[in-house]
Amino acid sequence: MKNYSSIIIIFLIMIFPTAGYMQEKITSTVFDDFLESISKTADQKQKTELADEFYKKIFSSQYPVFENDTTYILFYKGDKDSVGILGDMNNWTETKWMKKIEGTDLFYLKGNAPADARFEYWLMFGKNSMWSVDPLNPFKSLNGFGELSELAMPGYKRHPYFDEYLYGKKGSVENLKVHEIDSKFLGYAHTIHVYLPPGYNSQKKYPVLYLQDGIDYVEFAQVPSTLNQLLHDNKIEPMIAVFVTPPNRLKPDTPSRMTEYGLNGSYVKFFTEELVQFIDKNYSTINDNKARLAAGDSFGGLISAYIPFASPDVFANGYSQSGYQSFHKDKLINFYKSEKKKEIKLYIDIGIYEEVVGASFLPKDETNFLEANRRFKKVLEEKGYDFVYKEYSEGHTWGNWKRHLIDALIYFFPKDER
């Protein structure tokens, strides 16, 4: 049944991208009636027929199933001893196990969430099993481990810029320029990709967006495509984007993003002196600190909030997405608290489902990214910084970061307001 369902889903998506999702909803009454019928049926064959019939209704209806604006129901049908959900809704720490309907191979889980929430999740088949995407759910997001299923509550609005990427398509490095930049400060080279806006003209001057975890922002956040669409819609002014990829990406070796982004002074010097100098020399940039934005996610969000603080004469803008502000017992927050206010602008956002991040490798007292960002916000308020702070009903995911990067870019580089 699982393989057959997957084939049908793929076929429907190819022909009609929203097939099955504009049809009738399965209401709580329909589900409750089904459960009641099953409970009253002693005959095993009839139980199986009822389960098969109900599964067909799930398959031909909107999925995930929503009982109301704040209650979702996930299903799985197959020969498994146990099926669970591991995802943003439980901070990726403790699997929520589905309930198996007696006498059938159908499992279900009810959960509650804010109406505007968006989650990414995997199915788990036993405690030590490998993860799997939900075969009923065509909506997918990406990260370094592969595909994840996406659950968007009824009040969450998917952005049309990502329609092409709803089902797990990666962004492409096609049309990006590639460079290797040596660093005397770090002692090794970096690979960077450079995006140029359509109609790039060396006689004009452009602001520059600098992104940590560069290739991830290309593949998982599809930033080049987003920039093209923002420009097409006249939402932002034309800009250059520089994607800076750390060494040993997705490997346990060092140096790595962890050695670079952990408030590493040598990395800041590379970034603000060598990298900026290279870009300004080779591309037509606005040579002004207010025309440069450092941005990044997680560990990259930490260093992106530090770069303008450490070098405000080079970067007047910083964007921290789900930043690891609790790093080394709030080291960055304490810098901001104890030192003189810098003339910079910050944009900070965080998901409310980021209360436990990196539980398997970060110090236990540093895993609550949500509370750390709230502490950072309080210090910025006390010091009188110019900043924007946002919280979203989402988790520590690329689906979160790519959606809200749009808002930050419009904030920093609005069309015709420079």
C-alpha cells in the first residue's frame, strides 16, 4: 500500500500540483464515525475493509487532516509495530507515538498547535529506526540530512515564491559565479558563490548581502530565485549576494562552521577585510557600511549579529535567523550589554518551537534558543539599539529561514528608498 500510494501521489503532483488538496476535507465527524464503526465491529475482515475505505478518503482529501484550525491529525497505514512523529512540534527530542486502531494496520496522531504554525517532521518506526518522510504528505522541506515532511496549519500562508519548491526541489548554483579566496587570517581558503541581479551593470553601484552557510542558503533556501522574484515585483533594490560556505560542510572535520562562527576574531577579520575587499574590487558595489548586510542562521545567526558589533565601520547591518545567542553562556549578549552602543541596525527572528536545539551536541544550558533570543532582545532594548525582533510559530528549519528572509530583505533594502 505504501509504495502504491507514493506512486499515485507523484503522478498527481506531476499532472495537478494541488491535486487532492482542493477536495473535500475529512471532518472530525467523519473520523469519529469511522472510529465508532471500527469499535463496534468484531469481524476482522470488516475492520480491514473499513480501514481501507477510510484510508482512501484520506488519500483523496486534503492532507494533513485538520479537525479545526488548531488540531491536526496525521495518519500512517502499513505493517509496522509502532509509528511515531519526530519534528518541530516536539523540539526533535521525544517521539510522539501514533495510536494504532485495533484490528487494523492504520495509525493516527492528533496534535494541537497555533493556527499559524508550520512544522517539519519525520516518521519513526520504532525507537532506533531510521527516519522517513510521510508517504501521504507531498509537501517537503530540505536540510543537510535530506527531505522532511511539512505540516502547515490552516492559518499559515505559504509564500508563492516557493511554489516551485513545495515538493523538495533544491535551489541551483547555476548562473552564480564561483571564487576561491585565500585568507592570511585563517590560513585556508573559502569557496564563495556570487549572485548578480538581472541586468547587472558595472556602471552602477549595488548594495551587498553576505550570507553565512552560503551553499545551504542556495540549495535549501533557494535565495537566488527569491531575489529574482523580489526584484521582479519591485520589492527590493537590485543587490549583489555573496554566499560564503564554511570548510568541511556536512563533515565532522575542522575547521568548520562551528570553529568559524563561534565569535572567532580571525573569521571576522577574514569576513570584514579580505572578503569585503575582494568583492569591492571585483564587483560594482556601494562602498559604504550601510550598504552591507551580514546574515545567517543558527550558529551563522550568532556570527552575523557579532560582525556588525565588532566592525560597525564595515557592516552597519546584521540579520540573525534563529541565532545561537546562548553560545558560551550568553557571550555575545554580554558583549552587547557591557560595551558602548554601536551605530548599527539589527533584525532578529526566532521560532517558538526552538526551546531545545542541538540537544545531542550542545551544552544542556545552551539549547533554549528561544529564551536566549528573548534575553538578547531585552538587552538591545535597554541599550537603545535600532532593531526588529520577530517570533514565529515555527522551528529551527530552512523552511522558516527562507520564508522570513524575504521580510528582512525588504526591510533593509526596500525599493527606491535608499
